Amino acid sequence: MGNLDHSTDVRATKLEASVRWMIEADILAALNPVRASIHDFDARFPTCERRVDTIVYELDADTNEKQIEVKEDNIDGDLPNLEETILQ
């Protein structure tokens, strides 16, 4: 009986290993499209990041120009009052 028990244990162990590999193979097959999507996203991300940096830089430049215009308008707007004060 000892040999039969040993043989059964060996077969069960081999079957467990086979089942484990089948499960892992199915999981890997299911995850491959996800991996491909992640790699595509990673490849696109630096390009998008550069675009965002460019847009932010342009928006900052526009904002700075508008702030300069507002300051110039304020300065120019006060000049008539200053001229009147000096002339009086």
C-alpha cells in the first residue's frame, strides 16, 4: 500500500502544479491587454505633459501681458489728475 499512496501523492502534486500553471497562464493572458494599454499610456504621457507645460507657459505670458497693460492704464489714467494738480 505504501507505493500506491506515494504514487497518488506524486500525481496529486503534479496535478496541483499543472492547475496552478493553468490558472497563472489564464491570468497572464487576461492581463496582457491591460499591460499593452499601460505601455501605450506611458508612451503618450510625456508628450501630453510637454503640451501642458507649453500651455501653462503661454497662459502665464498672457496673464503677465494683461497685468502690464492694467498697470500702464492705471499709470496713464492718473496722469491727467497729476497734471491738473501741478498746474493749480
